[in-house]
Amino acid sequence: MQEKSSRIEQDIKDLEKKILEIGGSKLLTQKSKVDGIRVHIGIANDEITKAEVAKNKAEKDSVRLEGTLGSNSATLEELEAEIQQLDKRLGELGNEVAQLREKVEAAQAAAENSKEDLENLKTELDEKEEQISGFRQREVWFLNAIWPSWLTRL
């Protein structure tokens, strides 16, 4: 069978040679044009193949990136919720700090008032001690001066 097929191929080649000899330059021009078109078709097919590969890759990348985008969107929503909670907590802490400042200011004012009260009490105590000292001096004078004479009357 191979022998038959190779004989047929040889016959085809012989016929092509005869046709070329008979048809001459017109046939060669047409063959050249056909060969050129075949080259262009081959190049176009290569470009189509490259474009299809790039398209498939882009589609896969698109699917992958959509998944990533969805995941990142969910993470973003979680982070935004967390930020809202932190902002709320920050506001609460700001209020607590303001309340503590008011308490500290009140305590400082009370401490100043206590200092003033303490100074007033010290002054009052000093005055009372002076009065007591004066009373004791009069008592001693009384006991030394008047008491012996009064005892003698009895």
C-alpha cells in the first residue's frame, strides 16, 4: 500500500511539474499568491491562538480577582463596622475623661476650700488658745492674789 501511495505522490509531483512547464509564469504567480496567503493565514491563526490564550487567562484572572474583590469587600465591611465601634468607644472614653476632669476640678476646689477652712480653724484655734491662756493667767493671778485673802475670811 505504501508503494502505491508513494507512486501516486510521485505521479502528482510529476503532473505538477508538467503543469508548471505548460502554465508557466501565470501559474507560478498564482502559486506564489496562494503560498503568501497561506503564510498570512498561518500568522493569523497564530495570533488568534495567542489571543484566545490571553482571553482565557484574562477570564481566569477576572474570576480570581472577583473572588478576591468579594473577600476584600467583606473584610472592608467588617473593618468599617469595627471602626464604628471604636469611634463609639472613643466618644464614650472622651465623655468619661470629661467627667473625670470635672471630678478632679471639684476635688481640687474642695481641697482649696479645705485648706481655707483649715486655715480658718487654725486661726480660730489660735484665738481660743490665746483666750484660754489669758483665762489661765487671770486664774493664776486670782489664785495667787485673791484666793489667799478670801480663804482667810472663811
